[in-house]
Amino acid sequence: MEHFYVLKWNRWKRWAFIMIAALFSAFILWIDSESTLSVFSSKESPAALSKGNDQDPDIALTFNISWGNEKVEPILEQLKKHKAKATFFLSGEWAERHPEIVDKIAEDEHEIGMLGYRYKSYLSQEKEQVRKDLTYAKEVFRKLGYPETKLLRTPSGHFNKEILAMAEELGFKVIQWNVNPQDWKNPGEQNIIDNILKNTANGDIILLHASDSVKQTPSALETVLPGLKNKGFHYVTISELIARTEAESEAIE
């Protein structure tokens, strides 16, 4: 009987090892499928951009807006004061309601991207619903005078390979981020400042918000904007970040 228990224990250990290895492999595959890679798309493999060239001090400030109109102006004032360019991702529904603010953003020489039309996760919608949302958003921005709006940030940053492929088919380049101080949670002005200043590196894309939910972002920018500049970073739009990264890639090839 003692011999039987030894065999049984050894067999259990082998199966436990196999199960753990399988779970680990599945986890790695899930991480790989869910992560947004800092690469450019190819015909065979569409991808989202979450970072530029890590050899270049250019960084991109991005602001999402899906509701409200009280925080945009103070944020624009800070950007103007510190001569910082940014890219604003706007939901089509919000842009329709605030065309004068959209124009103000453009007049201040910031770039305009879109968050689709209605700010609702694309992973909770059928494929054709997502297509209709993107197509309608594209038409809304065209009517507002911005037909060349090609940058897309999906609502809540949610997407999968099908959504990436559809976005590219419709002429969009999907943009993510890799520095996220979660300012929409209002974690404290100093927390926002510390998160950005400590975590930002060459080529990074910073996610911020300009909806009415953010209470501390405008004041945090008073320290963040000169702080990043003092570290030697240059503010560029997403399109400039892409162009410079592509140029660097071509030079290396």
C-alpha cells in the first residue's frame, strides 16, 4: 500500500505541473492578444499604436472628451501658456453639441481625433453596430469641417483584432497610450503630477481627459507641462509622432 501512495503522489505532481504550465501558456497568449503593441499595422496584422520611437524625446499629450464643456478651456489655457501641442480625441456626439469648442481646439493648433460617435465600448456591440458608429462619426466630423479626421481611439480603449481590422478598412489609425495617471478618478493633483513625471519616457503617449469628470487635471498641468519640458521632452501631435517614428524606421532599414 505504501508503494501505491508513492506512485499516486508522483502522478498527481506530474498532472499538477502540466495544468500549471497550460494555465501559464494560456495567460501569456491572453496577454499577447489583449495588449496594444507599439508597432505599426501591416496588411496581415493590424495593430494599435501605444508608443512612438523610444530613441526620440518627442512625446504626445492626448485628451479624451465625451461629455461636458467646463474643463476644456482651462486645459487649453495651460497648453497655450506652456506652448504645448496636444491631440484631442472627441466623441462625435459631443462634437455635435459643442462645435464652437471643436473649432477652438483646432484654432489653437491642436490635433483632432475621434472616439467614435457614441461613447460605448465596442466590445459590447455587434460588429455591424460598431461599423455604423464609426461611419456615422466620420460623417459628423466631415459636416463639422474636419473630413481628414483619421485618428481613432476606441471608447474606453476597448478593441479586438476584428475591430482593428474594421477601423483600418474605414481609413482609421487606432491610437492607444502607455502612460495613464487615471486623472478621471481624481486621485489627487500631486498623484497625477508624480505619475506622469516619473513614468514618461521617450516616445510616450500620455492619456488625460478634458471631460467635466476631471477636477484636478487643469491645475496638475501647471506643474506637469513645464516639468516634462525641463526633462528634455518635446510636445508633438500624434500625427507628428507617427511621421517621425516612420521616418526613423525607414532610415534604420
